[in-house]
Amino acid sequence: MSKNKVDECFDIFKVPLNLEEATSLINAILPQLEQMISNTLEEQIYDDLMDKNGGHDFIDESLSKFKSGIK
């Protein structure tokens, strides 16, 4: 949340939520959090596999060869 949004809603964290409101808020943000966690794990696994298999080195070498061929 941007600082401006916090300033506009200065009481957002001062007024406690009741159980229904808290449950609604959690249900609203949970899918987004799950997707963010999934994306982060997927990226980390991809990077780990690329490192194990020398994929990053292969890409770097291929790009170097490609760039040197362009000049």
C-alpha cells in the first residue's frame, strides 16, 4: 500500500476488525499470496535447476557467440 493510500485511510490499522471482517480480508488476499509464493518457488526451482545443469553458462556462451557474430 502506498504512503498516500495510508494517509487517505489513516485509521486502517487503528480500528480492529471483527471476526467476519478479518475472515473476509484473509479470503480476499489469500489467493494472491498463494500465487506469489508459487511464482517465487517456481523461479527458485528453475534457477536451481539451471545452475545444476549449467544452463546459465550455456545461455551466456550462446549469447556471446551470437553477439560476436553480429559485429
